[in-house]
Amino acid sequence: MLETISQNIRSLGSVLGKTIANDKGQRWLENVERVRLLAKDGVAQDALAIDELQSLFESCDEQDLLIYGRAFSQFLNLANIAEQQHTTSEQGLAELDLPHPLASLKEQVSGCTPEAFLSAINKLHIELVLTAHPTEVNRRTFIHKYHEVAEELGQSGADLNGRIEELIEQAWHTSEIRSQRPTPLDESRWGLDAIRDSLWFAVPTFVRELDELCQAVTGQTLPLDATPITMASWMAGDRDGNPFVTAELSKQAIINARLLAAELYLLDFQNLYLELSMNKASDELTAADTDNIGPYRHILKQTIAQLERSVSLLKDNKTEGVIASPDELLKPLVICRESLLAAGLNRAANSMLLDVIRKIHCFGISLVKLDVRQHSEFHDQAISEITQSLGLGDYLTWNEQKRCEFLQQELNNPRPLLPKVKWSEQTQEVLDTFKFIAEQPKEVLGIYIISMASEQSDVLTVNLLMKATGITWDMPIAPLFETLDDLNSAAGVIDKLLTDQDYTKRTHGAQHVMIGYSDSAKDAGVLAAAWAQYQAQEALVAAAKSHNIILKLFHGRGGTIGRGGGPAHAAIASQPPGTLEGGLRVTEQGETIRFKFGLPNLAVRSLHLYASAILASLVKPQPAPKDTWRNAMEDMAKSSCAIYRDYVCEQDDFVTYFRQATPEQELSSLPLGSRPSKRKSDGGIESLRAIPWIFAWSQNRLVVPSWLGFGQAISDAGTTHKDAIKDMLDNWPYFRARISLTEMVYLKSDINISKLYDESLVEKNLLPMGEALRSQLTADRETVLKLLGQTESLESDPWNLTSFNLRRPYLLPLHLLQIEALKRLRKQPEHPVCEQLLMVSMTGIATGMRNTG
């Protein structure tokens, strides 16, 4: 297993080594190889090898350290390329547990009726929401080179061709780290590039294969307007905690997206113009061909002219006269297809032409629909200014009942709400955001997300601001429930909202709700948060069903799909019953977009994994958990939360230890993402964004947020709930998925590396905190392995186990280099070469770990 990957890695590594030797001299190739061999011994717990590596790095100047860092970081990128490329090859697929998810699904649903499967197909809707990630530090140009290496590798195999050698040489002589912090617009462009380079080609392939499955199981084709996959984006739309996202910037991001969409469609229509040269057509099309260029070409020529005009206008940032609806693109294509089918030209009707029709349904006129997100506090403060300017008092001082009464009254009041006064800068930007929404075609916008929502009034406030600023359509609103308390009260809030008949009319039969994963885990620990999320979803499904409303859940989490199809497929399959009826909407963050969708074949496979899990769950829903399981989970969640908070919240110096033992302090000063790493400039862990919190812990390999409280809670429940836990493990996919994810965390954690960080960076009086956490981790891992009857993590998943073990010798030097960079930066802040070394080590470790939060 993985022998082909190992061969390709060796070949790619050899080329990288020669490139380094050509640039820096043969001595450097020997230096890097020496470090690799020492690291291999260090991974095998040779203390002398680690001491030698530390001494070597301590004696190097910063420029030499950077050479080592770049070498091992680039090697890990090449290792990922080799794995990604092999994973989607026929040989690689044959080695996976789930090689062909749609084919496996066909066997799995063989007993269901065609009608039941067709119903599931009609409900299938995957919406990928691309979000910026402060840990994605690779430049777009660097990512592009790696994509080309992967494409060439698929053709050449281990016998690398000259183009691969050239690309590796280019990469070595290109700075992989951006020198300036990206703007939200830069991040938006990066997201569009991911679509242009990969998903644009993957989506029609995926839909075609889904269509084949539908025909095989039901005897019917997918409806022409089927949209099993759509795209949305938070890049340049997420304003929560990001002062750089403004109404003007969001407007420009939409123009950029519409421009790229028009350019891509223009190429497709021009290709169709070449393809559809036939003269056999309907009488209507033949009669309309007054130029005698061909009936199909005649109708396509008109749309090509529209697209050319749209491209020209959008390049000048003009939107008047630009294609503003998918129907403008679809109408001529549908006419052509109907004519081809009537003429018996079925192959032409169902090949490229059908692919373009599918693309338009999936990508719309802007490739992605821009979501807008803002913190509930900003809305409240804006309404407060409005009520005070109207002489009605201070909205912020009102209780929930008075707030709702005011909001409901004003929503039904025909008079304008906004007086002509000068607003504060913050309120003006809030109002400008809603005015910007009012100016856009609704086809380019997604949903409006309210961060830290906790009350009915949080949603009604957004309704009122939309009305006051002239938004004439009912943009879907999704309250985001993030903390443990908010998750527990989420269903009650939604029930109150849907009891309001005026509000329910504005939902048009569907209520969006976003579930926060990272923030709830930061608040309560991974097990308590996971159980709260599960229960919240169950309760939300029941609340929506009681009002005859479709619930559309939006999952705010990232992470990678395991090469064997494990984590994502299992996580979806273990969703509470009824939660996939409204589709699956999920965030895809930063570097995980590359890992899951960076190559067309990889993107197709990822979509297969998503779709097969959703369809299986719709056809054969998971049973509701038994009462014994619920009781066990309830006790374990309480125990887990107490354990987690005892470490994180009750120890006065825990924040200090965290900031010394990880690169968290340095994150905010590096040009990683456009958004500040803190919501506020001061404060403790509660003020830190969840992604940097998780990311910092992953860098020192203690990975605290992903395991703390889980294993100990299982151990504590062992006496009272022993039989229930065994039953859950054997018969409840949800619990098994949680265990599987925790196994992955245990594999990627490393107490020895964590200890190296502590010994070099942490004050002596704080060292016991790290020792206690490592002891806890060791005990927890043993508890879970004993439960599974295993001696090591991922024993039953040899693919992922072997894959990660391949990376260990290349990760260790990067950790030691990062420790050295942190030591020097804390003595001499703002040292440019040390900062670059820190960023190189961060991206290398994130690349090797494959998921960072």
C-alpha cells in the first residue's frame, strides 16, 4: 500500500534536492539529507538525534535556517501532490476503502424503490461555502505551480518529465510566502481561482455521473434544472470582526466574480459555436438563420455578443447592460437542445451542450453567491441609533419582549424608518451594507448570517434593516448559534420566529440556521460541543417540522476528507435523522479547499463522497439514538465540559501558558489572512477567534481543543454506562464517527514535540501545565484504544496511518525550526528573516498535518 506514492515522493524529492544543490551548492544537498536522516531517527525516539538537530539549528544563522525550512516545507507539498494525484488514479482508488462512492451507493440502495431514490435525488443539494482561512499562507502563484506538477505527474509517473523538473525549479526560486497581508479582495480572487482551475471542470463531470446513477437506479434522467451542487463564498462578504470588509469592497468582489463567470461562459459558448455546426434543426431555428451561418450558430452568436459586451462592461466596473439572470444564458441553450433532440441528434444534445446547461444551473452568473455575515451587536447598535434619533429611547436598554414588539410593529409600518441624520461611522457602514445588497441582482447573493445570534430579535432586526434600506426580496437569514448556551436554546428561538406568521411568510417555506462548530468547541470542549450540536439539530428539525417549514442547516466547519473516504463520509452519514432533508450547506476553509477540491479529479471524488453519504442517509435515515445512548452522552458531555473548563478557564495562568507554548502571539503580526486574529484588541481566550486558537495548538502538536475532555469522560462513564458505550460503538454511526475523528487527532498529536516547545519557550513555573496536559492526553489515548481493542491509533485505517507516518520525518525539522524562530523572535521581535522562517514552518506543518481547524 502507498508504494507508488512513496516512489513518486522519492522522485519528486530527488528533483528538489538537485534543484537546491544547483542553487546553493552540493554541500546543501548533503546538509538537507543529514537533517532528514537525523529526523528519521528522532521520530524513532532517538534523543541524541534530536539533540544534534537542535544544536545544528541553534548554530545556524537565519538565512541558513530559512533554506532548511523551505526545503522541508516544499518537500511536504510535493508529498501531498503525490498522494492527491495517486488517490484519484485507478490504481490508487483500488487501494481505498471506498474507491467508487457512487457505485457503492448503487449497491447499498438496491433494495429501495425507484420512487424513493428519485425523491432523494431531488432533495440532494450540496452548497460549498468557500471561506478565507488565516492559515492558508501559500501564494496563489505557488499553488498554481503545484497543480501543474500534479497534472504532469499523472501522465509521467515516477519517471518525471522535464516539465515537472522545471516547475519544481520555478517553485524553489519563488517566494512561497506573501510579503503583505492579503486584502479581503485578494482572498475573494483566490476563491474564484479555485473554481476556475478545478471545480469548473469537476462539477459537470460529477453531475454527469450522478445522472448516470439516477438512470441506472430509477430509469429516469436528472431534471434539466437539477442543481445538486452550488457555490457560495464568505470571502469579501464576512464582516464579523473584519473592518476591512466594506460595502464597496463587497460590491467589487461581486463584479470580479461576474466578470470571471462571463469570461468562462464566453469560452464555453464559443466552443459550442464550433461544435454545433449542424444544419438539421427545427423549422423555427432554420427560419431564424437569416445570416445562413447555421441555425444553432445563429442563436448562439447572439448570446456570444451579449457575453462579450458583459465582459467589456465588467472590466470597466460597470453593471448596467450586463447579463443579470441565468435565464439569459439558459434560454438559447434549451432551444438548441430541444431542436437537437427533435432532430434525433441525441449525442450532441447530451454532451457539451448539456454540460454547459448544468454549469449555468450550478454556478449562476457569478460562480459563487456572496454571503454576508455580521455580528448581532452591530445590528443592535444601529437600531439603537435609529430609535434614539426618532426619540423612542435606547433600543439597547429594552428587554426582549419590547424589542420584538417594536421590530414587528415597524416591519408592518408603511412609513420610511430612517430619518435624515448623520450616523456614526459603524452604523453608516451597516446601513451601506444593506443598501449594497438592495442594489445587486438577487442571483449573485447567498444568505445573510448573524454571528452570535441568541434571540428572536436578532433575526427581526435584520429584517427591519433590510426593509428600511429598500431590499425588495426576502434574502434568507441564518442565525448562527455558536456557544453552548446558544446551541441549547436554538430551537426555542426558531420556534418563536416561526410562530410569527408575518415572519414565516418571508421565509418562503425554508428557514436557514447555521451551527457553529469551532466556537462552541472553544467554549465547552469537543465532546460537549458535539453533543450540543447534535441535540440542537434534532430540536431544530422538530421545531421546523411543527411549523411545516423546511430546515436548511449550514455547518460552519472545515477539515479534510480522509484519503479512504472516512471522516467526511462518516460525519455526513452520522447526521441526526431529518437534518439532510433541506440539503447540506458547509464551509470549506482555506488550505482544505486545496486538499479537497484543488485538482479536478480530486474535486469529483470529494463530491462523490458528499453525495453518496447524503443520498444514503435520505434513502435509509439513521435511527434516533436509544435512551441509554442519550443518557450516556449526557453524562459524558457534562463530565467532558467540566474537565475542559477546569483546564482552560479555571487556571489563572492557562492563557499565559498557551501563548508561550504556541505561536499564537506571533500569528497576529504575520501577513496570513485579512481578518484580525482577535475580535477585540485585548482579552483572554474568549476574545480569540476559534481558528487561530485551534491552529496554534496544532502547530505545537498538543492539539488541545480537539481532544481535551473526550477520553476522560469516556473513562469516567465506564462503570455506569459500560454496556451503553459498547452498544454505541457497535451500532451508532454518530458515536463511531466521533471516535474515528478522535483517533485521527491522537495520531497527529505528539507529546514529545509538544515537550520540546515547552522546554524552549515556556517559563519554568508554567511547565507543570504542559506536563499535566500531556499526561491527560496519554491516558485519554489509552482509554480510547482500549475501547477499540487496538494498540495504536488508526490501526484499522492503514491508508491514513501510513500516509501520515510518511510525513513524520519531514515534520520534525519544521517543528524544531519553528521553535528556533520563536526563540529568536521573542528576543528580537520583527526580525524579517525570522518572521519569514516562522511562516514557512507554519505552512509546512499545516501542509504535513493536512487539517488545521
